[in-house]
Amino acid sequence: MSLPLTEGNPRRLRGHSPLVVQRMMMHAHRLLPLLALGCAVLPLCPLAAQVPAAVPENLQIFLLMGQSNMAGRGQVEEEDKVPIPGIFSLNRELAWVPAVEPVHFDRPFVGSGLGRPFAKALLEANPSVAIGLVPCALGGSSLKQWTPGDKLYTEALTRARAALKSGKLKGILWHQGESDSGTEELARSYRERWTGFIDSLRRDLDAPEVPVLVGQLGEFLYRDNGGASLHARIVNEQLALIPLSVPKTAFVLSAGLNHKGDKVHFDRAALHELGRRYALAYLSLDADWARRSR
């Protein structure tokens, strides 16, 4: 619906009598404080993140893949809603927006994640770049659901290819495995199944040597759950072995990090630290990242 009085549409005034126009102008000053207030708070509003941003063409692009601990279930604080210059994310409509929390949109109860802290740490190592995050994770998803040709895999490819129009793929972050901890068979076959997945993804993205970071599941899954998730320990062993057989990969430790009270999801502080650890792992695979800023 068009506004009754806009600077860009003066013809709207012509339909009113001079008396009406006079009254409108008399009361217009009362709106100015409200307009000023609106402008002041807009950057802190979650809706501001949905406004397409002016994005550099040479983004350093990272895919965020896996399940809920990649998407993030941490508490969102006000500071998480403040844009960080140089960090963007690809929204549901495939438009670049400021990367404010929540970056993901997989569930209505999504929260803060590790992607933004990861990007912030990389930006501190090289302030001259601009980073684009591509959220693809889905809470509760199993490795089987990421099978090449299936929905999650296909959607991730679509999002990645859209993002690559604005830059270069620099890395893939993976955190998944809780949903594969249900049986010993699934747990022990994890590395073999994941290797087939990442080989296909690298091939389909024409990025055979892109760095891939895989995160350790929370130790609380088998430490604090009364033995209910013992197979998660096996999945962690499988994840830790991936760098021994898959080139340009690194294993990211989650040791010492806490859950949010549900014994399943990392809390906000843990996700921030985990994001920093992902960044350090990435720097071990891309020695030129920090050098580019010199």
C-alpha cells in the first residue's frame, strides 16, 4: 500500500484539498522523532539482516553443512544481531545479507551458531577480505540424508553455486554425526560413508582440493547421558581418522565445551569457542590466508 505523502511521489498531494494538505503538513513534524528513532534502531533489528547488502564481488565463501550443532541452537544475544563489517550470509532467497544471528533458518527455534564466530576469527587474521557464509545445515539430519542426489545435497549444491557467482569457495565446515550414533553399524561405517559424500561434493563443485573441516561431537553425548549415546564416541573416532585418509581435511576438537542443558546441543559460549577452533583448523590448511593481509 502506497503512503499518502512521500517525497518520491508528489502526485499523491494533488488528490487532496489545500486544507487537507495544510493539516498534513502541520502534523508531519510529530512523525520526525519516530522516524529518527526507527533509523537508529534498524541495524539492531533482526529484519535488518534480511535487507540485501552491498556485497563485494570477491567474497571468500564457506559452506556450513551438517545438523543442528552446525545450524546453532545457542541463545541469541543483542550483540549477535549487530552486523560485522565484511561478513555476509546467503539467506533463504539466495541474497547476500549481513551475517547476524541466527545465520541459519532450518528450524523456527534456530539460535546462534559457530559460523559467525568462525568468520570473525578469520577476519581478524586477515582484515582485508570479505567473507560469505552459506548456511546449509538441517537439524536432525543423518549422513544418509546428505547422499548425492537427495534433497539436502541438491539444495546445498544450488546454494553453493548461487554463492559462487560472488566469489571463490574457500572451505567447507561440517558438523554432523549425532543422528548416526544410534547403532554401532552406522557409527563404525561413518568415515567410509562420509568419504563418498565429500568426494562427490568436491567433484560437483569442481573443487577437488577445497579445505574441509570436520568437528568433534560433544563429549557430553556419552559423558553426561548415562551411557545413552555410547556410539557417539565411535563416531568421534571415525571423524578423527578422516584427515588420515582424505586430503585437505582437518579435525576440530570440541573437548571441554558445554551443552545448553539438554545434553545434545552446545551452548552459546561453546559455539563461539568451537567457531574459533574451526578457524584455527582452517588456518592450518590455508597458510596463505593471513599472509594476504601483509
